[in-house]
Amino acid sequence: MENIKSRIDAFSKLGDFLSQFSNQEITKKENIPFNDLFFDGFKHQLKIAEENNSWFTKDNLLFTTENWSKALTKDNLEHWITNESIGANTPKKIAIIMAGNIPLVGFHDFLSVLISGHSVIVKQSSNDKHLLPFLAKYLEYVAPELKGKISFTEGKLSDFDAVIATGSDNTARYFEYYFKGKPNIIRKNRNSVAVITGNETEKDFEKLSEDIFRYFGLGCRSVSKLFVPKDFDFDYFFRGMYNSHEIINTVKYANNYDYNKAVYLMSEFDILENGFLMIKEDESYASPIATVFYEYYDDSDNLKIKLYEDRDKIQCVVANNFIENEIAFGQTQYPNLWDYADGINTLDFLAKL
């Protein structure tokens, strides 16, 4: 595309299109470009995505589309993008290897590459392959200059200048070896934590339930670990969690809950549970589905040092006036465009190629 303004315009139109698909309702609006061509088709893609992946419930899919519609406004895009932040380099071909843990999890990378003026080759996860190609097609209609700049592949990646890859710690080792000759961003496993001081209200814990249960805890911004003061009374915590008790009605979640509970009981681990969530004292950050780990602390300064030392394992720290760059209770799943995964500025990486 010729300039940044037209690219911003294209993505803000995509935001308008997505605003029709929210958790409140799916409603066809007037004055959305090419809506007759795309509205019913996207509704169908959402249905297929739900059928293809049991974790992609209608609620979570529409939560995702609504969040992206709110992020992709002209004001947000202009606040995020400046001529300096995207550089003036010759357009390059950027390969993106996407994860599939939550819907459209690779969209921010896709957006960053295209808004920077580069071309993109996308290798999707089989768990999340229905939505993005359809939205890419919509972008090509509202901005014909994008035609030829977006491609998808299921085969081996070839003919690219740089790569952005997201995977587990194991696949990251493979990526680091395989892509060592190319400029790259390689993301590994991360989890989010919450620091409890004992001064929280029941409302804080209700908000925290959103950070824990949204996407069934499968996102890197999902809270999987609590740090709690000695002698903390978990009654308040469980009362707040009750806000999300209907999650147990999702069959796949319930199966995981039953399985993990059986494993813990057979191993004679001490757990606390309330019928839809288990908590277990454990030093690890990554907890199984339907489980949150916790660890006691008795010194705030030592905990801050620990969080700093373990920063490569942590995506978000949820707290209330505890630490710099903390995220408020209930807000982990509402990142801004400028909240980068793993703290790596994707636009900066792309500008320097």
C-alpha cells in the first residue's frame, strides 16, 4: 500500500466489520463496506471454528471479535503507529507461524507486518484456521493494494526474509535452530500471575475470575498462578471465583476438571476445590486446565525480586498497587495494540529489517 494512512483506513474498516459480531448480539449494520458479500460468510466461519475446536465456544469467539473491533479504531491505530515506528525500509516478506490456543491469537503479528508495509506468509495452527483467511479476504476487498501481499501455506515455509514464530518451549528450540539464519522473534511458553496482598475485595476476586477462566485459561495472558500472603483465607477467593461457575457446563472443561482432580487425589496431593476449580500449592507457573497454582510469600521485596528474575516466564502480573507495569484485576484479556507479547516490540523489529 502506498502510505500508512491507507493501511490504517483498511484496518479500521475491518474493525467496523467486526463490530457486528459481539457477545451482546450479532447484528448486521448499515454502511459497512462489502457487507452483503462478507457478513453471512463470517457468521458461517465462526460456526465452523466452533465446530472444529471445542475450546472455541461461541462466547469466546465473540469475545475475541468484539475486542478486536474495539482495538481496530482509527484513533487506536494512529496512537500506535507513527512514521518512525514503521521505518522506511524496502518491503520484506515476513513468515508468521501462529499458535492455536485461543481464537485469532496470531492476529496482532499479522496486523503488525501488514501495517508496516511488508508482505506476510502465514502458517496457521490446525486449531485456528478458519477466521483469519476470511478476514484477510475482506481486507483485500477494502484495500485492493493488499492483494498479493497476504498468503497462507500449510507446507514448508520458503522464500521469506524474517520470521515471527510462537510455540511451546519445545517447539521454540526447533524454531531457534531452524531459523537461526534469519532475523526472528521466537516466543515461548508464558503464563500470567496474580499477586494477592490480603487487601482485595470480593469484587476484585470476581474480576480475577475473568483473568483465570477466559479462554478456559489457555491464553498466555490467563492467570495460572497466585502469590498469596501467609495465612491467606481462600474463602474470599473462592467466593469471587463463583462468578464464573457456569464454566463447568462446558463438556471439555468438565472432563479436564474430572481428570486432573482424579490425578491429584490418586497422587494424594493437597488441593482445595469448589466443584469447578482446584487450587494447589506448587512452584510452577503453568498449571493444568481447571487448576490454579499458588505459592505463599512473606516478604514483598523478595517477591518483587522473584518476579523480576522469572520475567521470561511471565506475561502479565495482576495486582493492585504492588509492582510497576502491573495489570488491574479483570483486565488481562483486554490488551492494547501497544501491549506486546513477551514485551518484544514487533513494530520495532519490523522497522529495522
